Amino acid sequence: MKRDRLKVIFDILKIIKDHNNSIKPTPLLRYSNLSTKSFNEYMNELVEREFVKQVKDNKDKKAITLTDKGFQYLEKYKTIVSFIDDFGL
Amino acid sequence: MVPGLFMQGVGIDLVYSFVIFLICLIVYIETREISKLSSYKGINFFRNTFLFFGISYLLKFILALDVFSRGINLVGDAIFFGVVLYASLMAGIYLIMAIGNKKLPKNIGKWIFLIHALAILFAIIVLLTNNFLVYLIFQILILVVGVVLLYSDRKKASMLIIYQLLLLFWILDIVEVFVPKFFGGVQLIISLVSIGVFILVLYKIIKSTHNKK
């Protein structure tokens, strides 16, 4: 079944959270089950909307972490989905 | 009409408009967070429905307040009336866009300004020609589109009656704006049922947005 945009965003953010809020782009791409093109589009959107940010980890390698807004999205995801269902949107 | 009874009618309008304006304001505030977080078109359109309903009822409240305080209608000039028509029209259009959001083209966001421009133009034409019937026909057309969209999607079954009532009262309200006291004694009942529908929507929204699943 095709995942909708909201679910894909939730899945990406959840993967980051489940990896102690720090994951490198390559494993994130692998776990997210998206094509490289789609993954890059989603990542650009997530950075632009300030759900995630790119940082340097202990080994000075590029890593992706959630922002407060990203955590907020994870928390509110079920409410958003149920609202869309409840109001037939 | 006996002045006392007329002023009583205006008093009902005052309370009615203010209550609905408040409900719309609460709906707009309540849905802010999920709208910002999701950037979901359907939620944004739904929210804008209540923004424009709110503007429309706020203006109607100001109009009723003016009639109530001065006994004459000074605010009801053409521009004021035009904004009521435009806001009300946009509320109906946004509701249709919210209901049918999955059927809309993905780039609809780019065309929103055009819809606003057409609504403004339409309100101006109605004002200049003083042709209430054209406006009413357009509203009925929107109602029909809404009903078709609602019946074409089973998922909307739970909101079927509420959306239809919202659109119906949306039309009845404008009839009342064009022809004051058109519904006579029935107006109070219409106002009460209309408030009931808005309260029901607000209740469902609060229940949904505060749902801890």
C-alpha cells in the first residue's frame, strides 16, 4: 500500500528518534524505504520546515537530528490523522 | 414593523452573529497547531472556511450593532456589504475545497489568489447590479457541488449532515442579509439551529484535537 506524505514524514522522524535522535543520512535512506530521489525531496522539506537539522556527530561525521518541531510532529501525528478522518478531509 | 419588535430582531442578530463569530475564532485557534505541523491542504482549507465564516459574522455583528445603537444602518454602505458577500462566498468555496481536497489538482495553492480575485469580482458585480438572485444561484450551485462531493465519498458519511447543514445555513444567512426579516418569526429558530450546528462542529473539533490515542 502506498504511504501518504504525512505517514512518510512520520516514519522518517520516527527512525531518527529511535536511533537516539542521531542518524547518518545513508542508514536513514535505507530504513526509510524510499528511492534516493524521494528521500532527498523529503529531507529538503523536513529541513526547510525545521523538523530536522543536520549536525556533526562525535566523529565529525554528518548526522541528522530532530528539532523540537520534529518531536511535536511525532506527538501530534495520530491527532492529525484522526482529524483528517473525522472530518473527511 | 413595530420598532420594538424590529429592535428585538436586531438584538437576536447581534447575539447570533457574535456567538458564531466566537465559535469560528475558537475553531481557527484550535486547529492552528495541526494545520501548521501537517501543512495538509484539507486542514488548511477547512480552517480557512471558519476564518471567512468568522469575518463574515463579525461584519454582520458590527452591522447589527450599528443598527442597534443608532436605529439606522450607517455602516451598511456598499464596501461593507461587499466585504460580507466576499467573505461569505469564500467561506462556502473553502468548505467545498476542504471536502473535495483529494480531488483537487496538486498545484491548487498557486490558483487560490485567482479564486479570491473572482470572488471579489463577483461580489462587486452583485453589488453594482443589485442582483441578489445571481448570488443565490451561485450559492445553490456550490451547495449542489458540496452534496455531490459528500455523497461520492463514503468516508465523509459521519459529517454528511453537518456539512450539508453548514452550507444550507450559509445560504439562509445571506438571504437574511439581502432581505432583512425575510424569515420573520422563523428567524429565531433558524438562528438557534444554526448556532447548534456550529457548536456541534466545535465540539467535534475539540474532541478530535484533544484526543489522546
